[in-house]
Amino acid sequence: MTSLPKILRWTILVLALILLIEGAALFIGMNLLSPGAEWTLLNNLLLIIDILVAAGLLRLVLRHTNFDRPIGLFILLVITIITHAYRTIEYFLPVPSKFIFNEALLLVNALKLGLAIATLIIGIYLQIKSNHED
């Protein structure tokens, strides 16, 4: 049986890899391969945030065997949740140059948002459980 700490590590790793790969692909695609596309500074900022969060998550999962003080993890997850919730809301509003401009990106965004929320819930549960065992 897989333990919750192992599940936490795997959800962090999967989330980080999805953030990193999609962020890099969109950054290259929208800025280098399609320079005339309607892509705003805010959209690039959101991509940079994804890449930085992914790097932070990868660092956490690769360098720490346990998460005794998970504040860094929680901050990165909350940033991910806020930025991806914003993108989802923006998709349904009549604004120009949306970050999510098709259903495929909406699906990937929902996956990342759900994974970030699930990871945060598991992390909080493990922290509460750890505090009660001390």
C-alpha cells in the first residue's frame, strides 16, 4: 500500500513536470514560433511564474525526504492555485488576449488546478497529522 507522503511526493513531481513542460512549450510557441500572435505581457508573466514554481517544486521534491516545515510547498501551491483559477475565470470572460484560448488549454489548466488543490489538501492533512503525533 502506498503511503500518503509518497503520494504527496508524486503529486508534487507530476505537477512540477506538467507546469515546466507546458510553460516552456507555450513560451517558445507563443514568443518564438508565433511572434505575431496576440500574447500579452501578463500571459508571459503567468508562464514565467509557472516555470519558477515548477523549479521550486522540483527542488523541494528532489532535495527533501520529508516536509517537516512545508510553508515553502504551501506557498508555491497557493500561487499555482491562484494563477490557474485566474486563467479559468478569464477564459469565460469577454477579454482580449486570453491565456487559455482553446479547450485543450482549458483541460490542461483544469488538470493542473485540480492537482495543485489535491496536493495542498494532502500536504495540510499530513502537517495536521504530524502536529498531533508530537
